[in-house]
Amino acid sequence: RAAKPKPAAKPSKSRSSFVPARVFAWGPVQGATTYRVRFYRGQRVVLQRTTKTARVELPRSFAFAKGRYRWVVEAKVGAKYGSAVVDSKFTIP
């Protein structure tokens, strides 16, 4: 007996299935000793981390909710943080 063909999968109702990474990385800045990474949802900082490398792994306890996000990375060279080396936006539908 021939197997019945499976019905076609129904398309997802959501427009996008964008899932942000758990690891964010950027090009290193010469002379940087620390990087400050901030994630904003709207105008509010929802996560801030500092790291000595040009990457950050988000903690498992952090989850993105629906909304518009911005992530900003500033490199500390010498005694102070400079202008942003990353200033990027994304949306979780």
C-alpha cells in the first residue's frame, strides 16, 4: 500500500520569526581595555554589560520581549568611554 502524502504545512501567521542571537560581537577597537554594551527597549536600558573582549553573551535569564530595540557599544580607551562603535536597531515582532 502506498503511503498517503502529508498535507502541506500551513504558513505561519507571524510575519517574521526573527530571533536575536545570544552572542553579539563587533570589531575590536585598538587600545580598548573595556567595552560597555547597552540594550535599550524604547528609551529604557533593559540590559547593560561590560566586557574586556569584543563580544558579549547574553545571560540565559534575559529574554527579548516584542518591541523595538537598540544596542550600543562604547569602547573605553584610557580613562573614558568614547563614541559608540556600534549603534544598531532591530525589532522583535
